[in-house]
Amino acid sequence: MKHMRSSVGPKWGHSKMLSKNELAQFQEDGYLIVNDLFSPAEVEALRAAADDPCVRKQLKERGADEHCVHLLEITAKHDAFKELARDNRITSRLAQLIGEDIQLQHSKLATKPSKKGAGAFGWHQDFAYFPHSNLDLAAVMVMLDDATPENGGMYAVKGSHKLGFLNHTRDGYFGGECLEKQVWEAHPKNVVPLMARAGGITIHHALTLHGSPPNHSGRPRRGVVFQYRASDAYQLADHVWVDTGFQVRGKPSDRVRCGAFTVELPKFKGRESAFGQPFGNAYVQTGAYAANWNKDLKAAPVAQAAVATV
């Protein structure tokens, strides 16, 4: 596998730090756009990685020619994306937002087909999919193509990360989309484009409400998404992917930091048969023996434990 070229000229990757104004904007709005982070040559190398036959095959199998596809675990599919996940131009900025010790929670290649009118993705908060013990999580999207309103670029609701946990549950199960439409419909001026040029990135808080409309451009739109977390943020539900926990900066934590909140765990319909409960394999904290013993207890009538007498 080819590695992405890491050297940059004076224009590209200009600064590895966020300015005071950018930090203030993230705290206030819940997102940032940083353009010109990667050179045209680097973007071409990433596009070549996205066009790798193995990657293309998996995209096609998932219907990428017809609808939006998020090809998960992309860091395990090509070394260029693994190296990109730990690129200092990204992680140095993240360190200012969520701390020096950073892990990858998941990665994906997000694609929209060239088919006109396809590829919409509904409004949602990332945190609703994979709640953690604290809120120090942020997503970075590295654009391989210019994001525009015409090709289904992302939009965000300004300041929505301050609203807390919004409802994503329909008929008792996690639905993948926020149901509180008043957040964006009642305040249309707060709906803003979160779109970077090819070689740029967007950063948004895990509670920032965001989504994207269909692609009407007739051309594909691609971006690599990294969901990052502080090392002391412990995952409470959803899936542990093959690249979950990849230490991209600093060191792992031997402590779990807990925020002062109560969060509803997402119940995923159909996962009961796979995991014995609907919350995903991150929720499973039961040893193999205990799992079997628990099954036996469910099948057997309740028995009183024998107590030794002296």
C-alpha cells in the first residue's frame, strides 16, 4: 500500500494551531472550517487511495453508485488513511479542543454518488450514535472534492452543541436522525454551510446538529471522516470498530473521566440476536463465563442460594 506524501510547501498546512478567534468560534458555534491544509499533490494521493480497487469494490457492494455510503474502518483499508488520521496538522488542532491525549473512535470514507438527487443524510448529532462518558469528542472531515451546496455539502445548526442531547429515538429504537425539527425549522438563520474545499477540513463538536442534502451536481463528492475522542472518554454503546482506540496523539489513559449528565443509550433494532441486547458490542462488559451463567439463570427458575450453617 502506498503512503500519503507528508511534506508540504510554505502555502499548505500553513499553521498547525488554531488561533484565539478560531477557538472562540468553536466554543460558540460548535464547528470550524480550515482550508488549504493539504497540498494538491497530497489530495491526489488520497484520491488515488480512495480509488484503490479494494476500496472501490467495497463501495460498489454497498451501493455507492445509488446512494450515500459511509465505508467504515477506512484506516484499515489503505495506509494513506491510517497516516492521515494521525497527521499532526489535524491532531495538533484537535489537541486544543479535546486535550493532548487523543484516540480515533472510528473512521470512514463518506461518498455521495454522481446520480442527481441522491445522497441526502438527515440531521443528527454524532454523540447520539456512540455516547461516551464525557463530551470531549469531535469529528474532522478531510475533503477530497470541493464541498458545495450543489453537490450535497454539509450544513450545521450554529450553536446546537449547547442544546444537549436531542431525541433520535423512534418507536423505541434509535432512528439515526434527530426528531426535534424545530431546532432547524424555527431558526433557519442558524442553518449554515459547513463546507471546505478539497484539501481543507471541517471540525465539529459531537453534539453539533448537522446533515446534508442530495447531490445535484452530477459529480461525486468524497470526504474522509475521523471521529476523535479524548483518551479518557469511555464508549458506552454502539460498535467497537477495528480502528477504535487507535492512539493518534499522546498516550492512553488509565482513568475514565465522567461528565455530570445522564444519557439515553441508543437501542439498535435487530442487534438483540447478535449481542443479546440492543446497545452494540461496546455495551458488553460481561465475561464469557458470566454470559453463559446468565443464560442458564434465565432458563432456570429462581433458586435460593444455599447458606452454610455453623
